[in-house]
Amino acid sequence: MPTLIISEKNKAAKRIAEALGPVTVINRSKYLKVYQVHSKSIYVVPLRGHILEYRNTDQFKSWTNSDPREIITNPNSIDKVAINYANPYIKALIDFSKKCDECVIASDADVEGCNIGLFDALPFVIKANRNIKVNQLWLSSLEKKEILSKYRNLISPKWSWGETGEARAIIDAVIGFSSTREVTNTFRPILNEINNKFVSIGRVQTSLLYLIYLRDLEIEQFIPEQYWTISANLEHKSHIIKAVHTKNPFIKEKESEAKAIFQKIKNEKIAIILNNTKESGIINPPTPLNTSKALVLLTKILRTSAKSVMNAMNSLYLNQIISYPRTDSDKYSPNFNHLPYLENFKPHIHYGGYTVNLFKENRLNPTTGKVYAGDHPPITPLLSLEQTSSKFENNLQKKVYDILARHYLALFGKHATELRIKLRISIKDEIFTSRLVSLTQSGFYEIAPFLKKSYQPIFEIEVKELPVKEILLDDKKTQPPPHYTDTTLLKLMEREHLGTKSTRPTIIMILLDRKLTYNIAKNRFKITEWGKFLIQELIQVWLPFLKPDFTRFVENLLEDIKEKRKTKEDVITIVKKIFLALFDKFRTEKNTITIKFDSVKDNLKTTMQQTSQKKFPQTTSKCPTCKNHPMKLITTSQKKRFLACSDRNCKTYLSVPKTGRITILKSTACLKCGFNVFKILKRKNNKSHVYYICPKCWNDSFKEEGIIGFCSNCTDYQISKEQCVKRS
């Protein structure tokens, strides 16, 4: 019986096909390959994520000739249409469904994947072959054994999961389209002044922007309060022990008391230990990682964006290195077999010794979390890879894998133990305390040191008195709360039920891309002047929409669809009714907004221009035309890149290779022309290839014969240890 398998991505399609038997590739277009398994009469057709999207119908395409309110009230205001790249995929679905008796949905095993497979792709299949049998392949990894096992045990389609994704898409389209138009039309005078085309409004993103605004407002309005602390540095052998006064902190009203105490004891040289208590503390190993916990952990340790981390985990999954990274489970099912995965780590250079000890001590059962969602296991490393493995596509993937692998092995580790010493000390009858915490047994920290907090050296205090090195009176001020980071934003979004585990990284990035937030030092988020202005005005008339309560309510309704407690149609009707009331509230009260435009126009115009100026890497080489200004490596929003003179009046441009990661070797100059040498890193078939070019020589080679731009082909010079040197 010929079978059509529909996958969400090309890599997944290839893995599935290769697991099922020898594969023949059918090239359908430049980007679309269909994988045929002759022995089992199987065709695996990959998609490119969504192939359909919701757009306004022709009647509502015009922003000036249609009423945004009717996008909510008219059921024909939006329609699901093919994305611009979708036609080859749709044609392949139709053609191969006509040949097959069975269709297997093998898109990603989550709500979004079910929506893509069952609501984007399947309608074309059924239209072409109404008698085709439909099942679903539910994969938690792309391992061969997993694919074969799950293919032998196909499940009925998870319609409620697909309906959840469909309801989310419809709700967000209706809310986004109508509110974006209404708010844009309201703000049109100011938008024209600051050269901005529209105001982007969304159910989740605008609520998140509101919360960022509140934090920034709290920081901005924070009034520091002065206080004082008294501390003593005590000496014990080669160690310094810090003790603090029991009355710390001394607020403004008790300044005189703090200073009097300091004057009383500042010259004392002996501290008397009144009490010395010791206790042992136990730190249990971590629990398994679901998506949310993994994103929080990785963004905190690597200090990089949630979107980058999520992309890295997706790539590791597609390359069969980890299990499916979108999971709510932080608890393994009782029948999950960890032994083969642990066995893999025995010969590992860095993890091997620890893993061998796990077997010696029979520590083969992991810690357990709170939730087994039943869809996927917690995120699990499937392969034991050294950091030099060619399976990694970049350094971020190496770092993400290392943390995930170490964290997984830590689940089986021993608990760590602490020695906690608490001292009660008298300095001329003034009471101080000191807490010393030392790590006495590493336990699971041995494999996962990034989980370890800061500890003091292990030492015992058996004496009754300690020498006082110095006594300090510090004049301090209270500090405002910190700006949000990727890590704290993810925690905030989870707490407020904003978005899903999969969409949260994207929402954070949307606010950056649309100039509503920007990054300040240490990857911290701050609202832009434009975002601040927008929220300040909307607060006056649309606070119920901005608060997380509304979107939290919607998320709960979507969960009801998934769990079959409500239908898709009922939820869409409920949300439309509630949002219509919110929309009408905005429309009724929005006239109060326009009065402030003139007072903020100039400031907004300046700040928008500043935030729109993207920083581009700069060479140390002067422009070959004007010879006065350095050249910059420009990358456009269309992913085009080139070198341009930093003086905009010069209009000199140089081509650079279209693909590969470019590193400007600023300390290396081409000995032929003096321009910076560029290092280009490309990957092909999971292997890295590095080559070097001088951009000027490379561009000259397009015009004149005999001039070679690739450094490897230069007859006079060569690159050795990333330096241009004369050939011997």
C-alpha cells in the first residue's frame, strides 16, 4: 500500500526516510526534495514549516476603505492562503496523495506541528484523494530505532492539538489585524512625522511590552534611600571572615546610632565568639529539563538570546543529537530506558569518568520533576559527542549540547553536601553574625559545575576569639530593580502565561525587531522612546488589553480546546466577543490621545532615527576611492551584504562572498594592497571549510585578468596563522 509521509522540515524528512529503508531522492524544485523508499512504497514530502497563513480578504485589504472593527465582526474578513513559497509543496502534496492509499502526518510533535500537518497540508491531500487513510507519526526524537518503533505504532491524528493551533492563528490574526489598523490610524499624524509606517499590536507582544514598560518606569521613578551598614573583617589563619552587625541596615532615621556604634568599636582588635554552630546541608541533584527550564538555564549561563538558544536546540534535534526540545515534561515515564544513553557516555573524554562511576554505584535512576505531559520525555542527549565533533554546526550548538549533556548526567549524581557555620560574635558588646558555607562533597556538581553557587574554602573555627583586621561603616543607597534579561523575561512570561514555551523567544525578538525595545549593557532590555510613548498613551484608554489577564484568559481557553473541554468554534466566538468590547472601549476613548502629539514629536523623531541606525562591523582599511574613511561590512534586511565606505557621500562599494561567516582580521593586512584580510567559514555536509580573501583583490579580479582575490591562489603571498606572509 503506497504511503505518503508529510514532514515539517527537510532534515526530518530525510531522517525518517533513511530510517525506513534505502532512499531515492526526487528533485521537485530547487528547494524541495521528496524522499522515496522503494522497498516500502513510501514517499516522504517535507514542508517548510507553515505553507498557509491567515491574511485579510480582498474586501479588507485596504486600510482606508474598510473598517478595522469589521475584521472582528465579519467572519469573511480573513482567509487562509498559500505563503509565497508554498506552491511547489502544495503541488507535491497533491501529486503524491493521488498515488497513495495512506497519509502519515509526521510534522513536529507539538501543537504547532499538528496545526501544520493537519490544517495546512492535509486538506490538499484529502481534496486530491478523499479515500486516503490518515494516521500520525508521533516522534520524540529522530533516532532510527524511535522512528521504526513509532512507525509500527502509528496513532490517530491529534485533531484537538491541531485545532488549538488553528484557533490561536485565527484569534491572533483577528486581534492583530484589527488592533494594528485601529491604533495605526489613530497614531497616523505622529507616524508620518517620525517616518514610521505602522504600529505593530499583538495580543502577547503588546502585553509583554507593557510589563517591560512597568519595570522601566519603576527603575526611572526609583528614589534611592540612604542607609548604613557596619561590618567587621576578622582574621583566622590565612582566611578573612566577614561579620555583619545584627542591626543592619541602619535607615536614615538611625544614622546617628550607626555612627555612635562605629565610634565605640572602630579601634577594637578582638572579637569574642559567643556561639559557634555547625550543620550539614544537602543539595539534591536538579530535575529534568522541559523547554521552559532549558531556555531559562541556557540563556542565564550563555548570556545569549532565547531565540538563538531555541534555534540551536532545534538544530541539535534535527541532527539526531537531542530529543524533541519542545516539551512540557520534566519527569520521565517509568518505562524510559536510560541505559543505552548512559552507556554512550562511558568513553567520553570529559564525561566518561563520571559516567563509569554511575554504573559502579548503580546510580541509574534519574531525579524526577512534577509533570509528565505524555507527549515527549524531558530534553535528553541521544549521542555522546566530543566538542570537536563535526556534527555541530557552530560554537553555540557545542555550548548548548555540553550544558544539556552535563545536566542530564547530573540527574543521576549524588547529592552535594555543605558545611554551614554560623557565628555569633561580640565586639565590645556589639553583636555581629557571620555565616560561612563550604562545599564538603561535590556530588553532581562534579559534572555540572555551572549549577554550583559560590562557596568559601573549608576550614574549622575552634578558637574563642578572632583578631579584628578592620571595622567598616559603609554609607549606601538602595538600588532599583534590574532591567529584564532574556532569562528573567522568560520567567516573567511563564508566570503571566504570556505565549507558549515555543513562541516566547520569538515574541521577545519581535519587540527588538520592531524598535519597541533595545538591548543595553549585559543583554538587558529597555523600552525605546517610541515603545514608551505608545504604552503611555494606550494605558489611558486600553489598560484591560495591555494587562496580562486578557491573554492569560485566552491561553486557558486554548488549553481547553487541546484537552477537548471546548470546541475551536466556541473559543473563537468567546474571544471575539470579549475583544470586541475592548476594541469598542479603545475607539470610544481614543480621542483623548491626540492632544500630546506636538509636545513629543521632536523628541520621538530624534530617538527613532538613533535607534534605526544599525551598527555594522568596521574594517581598519581606508576606502580605496576616497582614501579617507574606513569601510563597513553592511548586511541588509534582505540578507544581502557588501562593503561600503563609511562616508555616505563617497558611494564606494565592494562585493563580498554571499555565504559563509565573515571574520574581519583587523590585525592582518594584505601585503599586496594593504586591505584587511577576511576569514570566511562555510559548512557543507556537516564539515567546516575556511578560506581567506582580500576584498579589494577579490573585487579587482572581476575587472582585470591575472589578479586573484582568493589568498590561497595568490602567487606572491599566503596566509599562515592568520597572517599574510611572503611565500617561501
